[in-house]
Amino acid sequence: MPDYKFDTTCIGNAIVDVISKIDDVFLDQEGLVKNSMNLIDEARAEDLYGKMGTAVEISGGSAGNTAAGVASLGGLSNYVGKVRNDQLGAIFAHDIRATGVTFDTVMSEDGAATARSFILVTPDAHRTMNTYLGACVELGPDDIIPEMIAASEVTYMEGYLWDPDGGKAAFRKAATIAHEADKRVSLTLSDSFCVDRFRSEFIDFIDGGVDILFANDDEIKSLYQTDNLEEAISTVRSKVEIACITRGKHGSVIIQGHTSVDIEADTSIDVVDTTGAGDLYASGFLYGFTNGYSIAQSGAIASLAAAEIISHIGARPGISLKDLVAKRLG
Amino acid sequence: MPDYKFDTTCIGNAIVDVISKIDDVFLDQEGLVKNSMNLIDEARAEDLYGKMGTAVEISGGSAGNTAAGVASLGGLSNYVGKVRNDQLGAIFAHDIRATGVTFDTVMSEDGAATARSFILVTPDAHRTMNTYLGACVELGPDDIIPEMIAASEVTYMEGYLWDPDGGKAAFRKAATIAHEADKRVSLTLSDSFCVDRFRSEFIDFIDGGVDILFANDDEIKSLYQTDNLEEAISTVRSKVEIACITRGKHGSVIIQGHTSVDIEADTSIDVVDTTGAGDLYASGFLYGFTNGYSIAQSGAIASLAAAEIISHIGARPGISLKDLVAKRLG
């Protein structure tokens, strides 16, 4: 058994993004809610792809993007997710390893193809995602290697993973192992529709032992069923060690015990595609947190990583985030 | 049999580009000559991909890019090229059809996988290509539908197609059909190394009946084995009806009989990736030429289409070239 040591292990749906620019009329015609993530079956995937314009393929998956971000920042990064042994699976595996991430999850040899997310980017740079989970449904508890989780300072899991049943079971197993090893468990709520699907399960899981929670303002309000962000923040404060609440161009607030740290967003950049903003924010915070930076410093790294990712198409870093941090934050 | 009518039919190697940013040291280490196109086998493809960083996949292929450009300009565009019925083949077919191109070449059901070109982009925006031809070797004369060629004002073929034997035979068949139907034959020399491989065959083919020739300054000098561009231009003047000689940031010159028309390059843009500059130049010229524009006007459209493609990663138009021409050239 190798002698593992990781800052983070990220667990999620392993997906190749198929990104296309569309106009708002297309969303209306297809009955899609802007900024949402919709699960689609194979027939709908074919239908939607047939209607979409020319696209670009880039490795994605929420937690995969976060894992790539941690590695690009210079962190020790591990990823768990399921692809099939097909051309898109080979692309996914190549890209995440090429960023420096450890990725040892066994590929499935039959069943559904590697997952794709058809990401529609409107002229306002917002993204609407349509995900065919494919091989992701094959991920299960057997894919969780206990020694890897026990060797990770933080095990981070995406809320989207609750959609496939095996993912949820893998998720719970990993959380148990992490806590038994006195390591931290982190969760991102992923999407407000995802929160709607699993609200009570998420609340139980958070109360039962999430140490670091990531959510945007819509997701945290949906979780606690309130229209008042302050009320949601007040509730979450007593539930987790740290909560990072992102608010798009309004920046983010990081809650820890009685303190709140406000982090500004970088509004100087030209926003091209918001895909991955939350994922890379999590990369920055987790890298900072597991490498001895303060909460405020970790938040600044998070904000910088998020700004880089929305300045170009795709949710994987286009440059070395380590170099970017050295240049911008010294 | 459908009632075909095309401005252009483009025939070439059907390829998905795998684009990665690298530094000059990587080219040196791998013994690669900047700006060249290198043919690689499957083993070298695996080796090179393993050494490359994270990549983006975008449909490509020189003549495929030209066909997409003609369609994006509003032209009636047809494409002939061979992919396998696999995930990358489905991506290629989707993207070219989504641009509005007719693409009816039958996919191969076995044999090598869909072709990939590993395109390495250096910080100076230059590209070095490493192409695994894969399923492209299956293209042959049977893939040339006579009614389509006879219904095309111009049949345009890439020099790269001379590498696979079947491609060369398809190429000759298409040229014969085009001339029998009193339509024009066009050729791009593609690459100076490609010219080196097939110089005498290219000279014979051009003398035997190429009407519109595309080449950059290196390729035309290589063809006629001279260091003097003026001398090469003087030679080609008597060989073809029209020759378009591109010179990168120095623009292009279009030769027709005794006249020469100089076309300026758009040097105002921020050059990101030069992949596809020649391909889209050809789109612009062929669209203009087959739609009643003058040589000078066609050159201006060519220059604009080339400038658009080098302003972003990938060799397929990122916006409607028809709208761009309407806005910029009225």
C-alpha cells in the first residue's frame, strides 16, 4: 500500500463538459431555468445535443474541477469518481492526472458511457447545465479506499453525488472513515434544485458531522427554507465549524464560530463563463486552509481562483494558479 | 438522389483537435519544429498525450475548418471526410453539421479510431501539430459522390490528404468529376513538410488542373524550391487561374493572370492561437469568390475570417462569420 498524504480528497461525478454558446431564446424553447443543473437521460441527451450548436469538450465535474484547482495551487490533491473505459473516460483521466491530481478510481468496463454535461452559456456568461450521469451511477462504497481518506486533511464531496444511489453510499462511507481518522469532512450543496431534492437528508448529514460547508446564497436559503440570508447564516453558524457562503459578484462571507469574514469578489475581470466559479472557490479555500493560511487569506485565494476560472470557457484552470497566487497575493 | 447545390465541397482528414498550452522547452524536448504538422502513429500518440498537460477538445481538420467557415459565412457548404463511429466521431459529425455543413460521408464501423491532432500552442500563439490519422486512412474513392462534386462551384482539397493512399485516390477522382462538370478545383498546400513529401506529385497535379491554389510563403517557396518569394509567385502565375499566397501578419497577395492584389492582415487583434488561420482564410476567399464578390472583396473577407479564428483557442468559428462580415465590411 502506498504511503498516502493528501491535503484534500474530492469525491464527485466524473464528467466531461460539452460547452456551447446559446441565446436566451434557446433556454426558453427547451424549458430550462438559467443557472440550474438538470439531470437528463440518454434520450434527452441525444435530443438536446442535436439541437445545440458546435461545442467544445473540456473535462469537468464539480469536485473534479475542485481537485484540479487544489493541484494547480500546489496542493496534494486526490480525486474519486467513475468514468467508463471509453474515449471520453480517457480524456477525463488524462486531464485530471495532467493537472497533478492522483486519480486511481477503477474505470467501468461496461454499462453506460462516461458522463457528459451539456453546458449552455448565454451571452451574460451564465451557465445552464444538463447532465447525463452515465457511468457515474457505477460509483459505490468499494471505490472508497480507506487509506486514502484517512490520509486526507479534508475529504470534500459534492451534493450532486446524492443523485446516484451508489454515490450517496460512497459519500457516507468516506465521511465515517475521515472522522475516525480525526480528519475533516466537507460538503458543497452544489445547486438549489439539488438541495430541494435532498433537503432533509442534507440537514441530517450536516448535523451529523460536516465540518466545512460550501454553499451559495440561494442554496443555503433553500436548505433552511428562508428568504432571509442573515437568518440562514445564523442557523448554519451553530451547525458546522466553518461555512463559506458565496454571493457571486458580491463576494463571499466565511463563518467560523462567532466570527464572520467578508471576502470581496474580483470585479475587474471580464466574465466569459461562470461555470466552475463555486468549484474553484472551494479549491482556493481548501488549499489555503490545509496549508496553514488564515481564514481571510484562504478566502482571498478562493476569490482569486474563482475569478480566474470565470475569465475563460471551461471549469479547469487555464494557467498555474500557484503562479497566479504568488503574483497577486505575494 | 437529392438535388444538390453547393458553393464548395471541402475534402480532407476528419480530425478532432486536442489542444494544450505548452512552453518552447517542451517542443525542444520532444524534437518538434514549431509550426509544423507531424504525422504520428498510435504509440507516439499515447506517449505524447501522456506528457501533455490538460487539454481542450475541439473539432478540427484543415478542410473541415474551411467547410465550417464557409457555412458560418452563409455559404452552401459540403464536407467529405472519414471518422469512425465512436465518441470522437460523433463529436466531429455533430459539430460540423451544427455549423450548417452537409456531411454525409459514411462512418467506418471498425478499424482505427477517429483521428486526433495533438496541437501544442506556445506562448507566442504559434501551433505545432501532431496528427494520428486513425480512421482517415479509410477514406477512398467510393466516398466521393459524383453528384455532390458536380453540384459544387469549387471542390477544395487539403494537401494533407495525400498522406493516406485512399485520400489521394479520392482527391484525383473528385478533381476529374469537377472538371467534367465545368466546375473549379482548388488545392491548399497545407504545410511545407507536406510539400517536401509530395513535391513532384503536387507540381504535376497543379499543372494538370488546379484552378485556385492556396499556400503560405514557405509552402510556395518549397514547392518551387526557391528562397525568393517573387520568383515563386512569378512561376505560379502561369500555372493556375488564381493563387492566394498568405504571409501571416504581413497579409496576403492574390494572383490572377497579370494582376496581383495585396490584402492587409488585421493586426489590431490579440492573437491567442494561430491554428486554422490558413483554413479560415480559404473559407473567406471561397465564400466570396462563389458568391459574386470581387477578388479584393473576397480577400478582405478571407482576412477577416482568419483574424477571427486566431483570436481564440481552436480552429472553428466562435461567432457567426456572416454577422461579422456584415458588421465590419458592410
